[in-house]
Amino acid sequence: MKLYSFSLLLLILFVPMIGFSQKSNLHSLKPVIYGDSLSVGVVQDSIKPIVALDVAITPIIKYTSPPKSKMAVAKKIEIPFISMSHWINKNSVGIDLTQIAFVNWNAGGTSSIAGLFTGTFTRTRSDINSEWINELIVKYGLNKQDGLDMRKTDDDFRFNSTFGYRQDTFSNWYFSAKFNFRTQFTDGYKYPDTKNPISKTFAPAYTFLGAGADYFNKEKKFDVYISPLTLKNTLVLDQTLADKGAFGMVKATYDAEGNKLTSGEKSRTEVGILVTNYYKKEVWKNITWENRLSLYTDYINNFGNIDVDWKMQLDLIVNQHVKANIGSQLIYDDDVKNIEKIDGVQVVSGAKVQLKQSLGIGMVYNF
């Protein structure tokens, strides 16, 4: 330590002797380290010491290189891009097949084959305080029996849209607006008569538009909608059916000779109360029960006379792509009159309960 102090003292005395007239070439006094020795001197721009006093010292701190190890190979990690959207899309298509064949069967029977196509497409937009559900349901079935022409067994086109808003997240009650539309794809007949259709595309077609309150429990898949103000519109866009007064239309008028005086109306508007319910539950393992109910009554025409559309379906799931189903539908509409054929003439009678039952097994694909 004494030797180090003495070297600094000599340096301070020696620097004035070399003159500071060369200030342009001298900048500062800097220590220069070579290995384990310390040199102190005046350094030029080229970092070359002009005068240096070397003092051998023992370094206080030694820097050691890290131990050699295998370098880790950097792997390229691709982070997938996740699109954040409030929309949830669900699609399901399926086909049910039924077939029976007889060859020299002594007990008798008729060979037949039947198929039913179904499709359900749902678009749901969920937010903290709002819910918007859009649903399209289509069905179409055909049956072919030996010795008979092809016949239609099912035909349905439905679109449902419900928007609801709630004030806070603690309530399941929503202020809601609902729109429903229903019609069919092809002509319907009272078999075996295939010359006089009793229904066609947009004949009829039904629309419901209203506002009300909706109790919606997403976890339990339970929904009840109550609307005190709903506009129901019935369309019959086929003039022949409209002239007959089908589906509650005002029919055409004729003179004594059978000449048409006025054409039948193609639309009818009603205002009334609509109540709907939807419930879906797994009653047993791989067995799901689905219930849809719609009740409507008109304020003006026969208030209290309720139109009913009630559907139930039991799905028995075998695996992801195979399932069996048992379904039923009950419809009562006072505007839909029953058509009977007496002595070759079609006679219109009062409204009756319409009932449909189905049983099938088939393939289903969800995407």
C-alpha cells in the first residue's frame, strides 16, 4: 500500500516537468490494466501511455468464467392466434333411415324405405347483460312403399330469434323481443289424392313478432317467455288456397253462376298474448329430453281460444355420430280446418287436434 502511494506522489511531481503545453494531445490521467498489473499514466487519444509506472499488485477480485456446459437449443414456439368473439356457433345435421323388405314372406307385408333429414343451426351472441339467440331448424322426410308413389312424411322450416337484456347479472329475467317464422318446403297432399294440394310453400307461413319478459337460465337450459303484445301474421300466397278460405283466410265470393266476384285474402293479422317454453335435460345417462311449447290467443277473435304447438323429443345417444330419437308433436289451431273427402268431393269441417309421432335411428354430425 505504501509503494502504491509513493508511485502516485512521484507521478504528481513528474507530470508538470513534461509540460502541459501539449494539452492538445493530453486528455486525462487514466489507469491502464495489463493482466494482473496496474499501470497509471497519461493517456493520449490512441490510448497509448506516455509515462507509466508499473506496480505489481495482487488483484482483489478475480473473475472466473462460467463452467462449460452444453448450450440449450432454442426452440421456436408458435403461439396460436385466438379470436375473441361473443358469437357461439353450433351446427348439427343428421339423417334417419328406416327400411323393411319382404321376399316370398308367407305372413305378408309391404317393402318400404323411408328417410328423414334434419338440420339445426344456432348462432348465439352472449354478453354480460344481453343474450341474442338465433336458431334455424329444417326437416324433410320421404317414404317409398312397394307399389305406391313417393310420399312426404315430414316438412318443416323454422327460424327463431330472441334478444334479451337484463339490468344486472344477479337476475335471470330479461326484457326481450322475439321473432318466429314457420313454413314448409314443398306441396302437401291428403293422400292418396295427389292432384289437389292442401298446403304449399308460404301457404301457409306464420310470423310472430312481439316484446315481453323472458326468464332464461342458461345452466339449467330452461326458458319461459311471456309477451302480452305479439303480432301474428298468417300468409297464404297461393290464390287457389286463399280462395277456399284455407288457414283462416277470408275466402272468395261467387255469384249464382259460379263467377268469382272477389278473390280470397292472402294474409291475416292478429294481436294477442304469446307464451313459449323451452327445456332440455339429461334425464338418464346419454338420454336427453327436449320440450318446446307455444301458446297463443288473440285479443279480438275468440279471446281464450288457444293455439297450441307442443313438441317433445327424446334422444338416445349411442356415440358421437349415432343416436336414436322418439318424437311427438301436437298442434291445435282453430283457423286450420279439417278437410275430408266425401263421395269424391273435399269437404271442410271444423278444427281438430293434429298429432304426429316419430321413431328413428340414424347418423348425426355436429360442427
